[in-house]
Amino acid sequence: MVVDMQFHDGVPIGVDLPAHVELRIVETDPGFKGDSATNVQKPAKLETGATVNVPLFVGEGDVIKIDTRDRRYIGRSS
């Protein structure tokens, strides 16, 4: 991933992250057939160690898009 960093006298003082990142889900409860019709969400642990809420139909191993500004699920990666 490419990020922009700001330095002052050789010391990093800021980082600009991309608006969206794609991350793999490493741990989440299994979903059930037909769960995609509801707006219910469940926690999912990402490869970075962060946890986000995702729809019930998303499973372990799926790569998803996350909004870095508010750590919100956007959708599955294509």
C-alpha cells in the first residue's frame, strides 16, 4: 500500500491513508443461507487485527473494502 507521510526535521508528523483499503477477513462467525436479505451485521477480525462489522453473508477468507476514515464496511472486493 502506498501512503503519503509528512516529515519535519526527519521526524514523521503525519500520514495520509487512502480512502479505501482491501483487507482479508481472518475470523468471523459463519453466516446462514438467506441472511443477505437483512441488514444485521456481525463482527469480523481483519488481517491487520482490526475488527469491523460486516453483513452476515460475509465469511472468513473474503477480501472486503473498508473505509479508512470511519472503519466502515463498504463491500466485497472484486
